[in-house]
Amino acid sequence: MITAPTNPLIVLPAYNEEEALGDVLREIQAKLGAIPCLVIDDGSADRTSEVARDAGALVATLPLNLGVGGAMRVGFRYALENGYDCVVQIDADGQHDPSALPQLIAGLANADIVIGARFAGEGEYSVRGPRRWAMKVLSAILSKICGTKLTDTTSGFKSTGPRALRLFAKHYPAEYLGDTIEALVIAARAGCVVHQVPVSMRPRAGGVPSHNPIKAAIYLGRAFIALLFAMIRPPISIASTEGKLS
């Protein structure tokens, strides 16, 4: 049974994002008030942790770079252990508009996961070449797996409700693209309901993009390897996530 969350935590995985992070955190507080924000400093070599603390955020500093999946698992575990019933993931580089956060949280009244979709009719964000083709094919496949139309299955702007939070605190994948593709497969096979809402994207406010033309060229193959691994792994039930974290 899905219940509306009442105690959300905003989680920002961040790797060398000192340039944009402070403004992102201040914008979240300006638009949502004193909502708790947790920055996962994913092994940064710059002042990411210091900037986050100066802006009033909670900070978890990782000694090594684990990637988004590893950082988010830390966030899910922190949320579960500290009484939060909802996690909203937002990028630390300023591309995600915090104005969409209330919509992502409200959507959890009818879903376990709500994806902020970049290709659902809002904004002018676009991707070209092999990466765009991969996104379209993956969205078609994952729409069937999740039983609903999804147009942006690799979005990192999403909310997670109580049932999926318990699942992800123990079983969130850390591999490349696991935090998007494999996480959706795990959730759908566990019986979670997935919805999407349209969001707009903005240019990066600072830092270095994680994709370049060479990475984009190999994105297609790696994406489908991630999907293959997700499908061959045994399903996980939400019931198995009850009890203390190990």
C-alpha cells in the first residue's frame, strides 16, 4: 500500500561541485523553506564539503569516489536510519530546477518512485546521437517492465517513497547506470509503482560535465549491458528489506 510521505530529505550526490553547490542549496531553501538537505561528497578533491556546510546542509564525506549509485545508497541508508520517509535526488550542478521538488514529492501519494522526465513536453532539453537513441530504446523497454509510459529512464531527478526507500537502502546498485536503469528494474520487479512528471532542465551552473563525445559514443553498449545485468539478477521483494540494515 502506497502512503504519502510527510518527512522528505533532499539528497545531492556531489563530485567536485564547489562552484555551483552553494547556490543550488540556497535556491532549494528559498523555494521550499527549511527542508533538510544532505550532500554526499563523493570523494571530491575540492571544497565541496565545506561549501555544503557553509550553506547549512548536512554532509556525508566519502573517502573515495563511488559514483552516483554508491553515493545515493549512503543517502537512502541515512534517510531510513534517521526517520525520513522520502528521498528526493537532485543534481548539485544547478541543472535541475528546485521548483519541481514539490511536484516530485506530491507524486509519491500515488507512486513509489516519481521520475522528473526531461522529454515529457516541458523545457527544451535535447540529446543527440547514440546517447539519444539509447535513451529512446531503453525508455521503451523499461516502460513495458514498469507497466507505464516512461520517456526519461536515465533521469537523475527523482523522488523515492517509503517502500522504495526501504528497498534501495539495502539494494541500490552502484554500477555505472545502475542508479537509473537497474534501479528501475529492481523496483518494478519488487512491485513498486513508477510514475513520471515533466520537468525542465537548465545549463550547468559550474563544474565539469560527466559526458563527452567519446563517452557518448559508448553509452549505447554500456546501457544495454546494465539492462542485461538487471534482468538476469534474481528479483528482490520489499518484504525482504524489513528489519535493520546490515
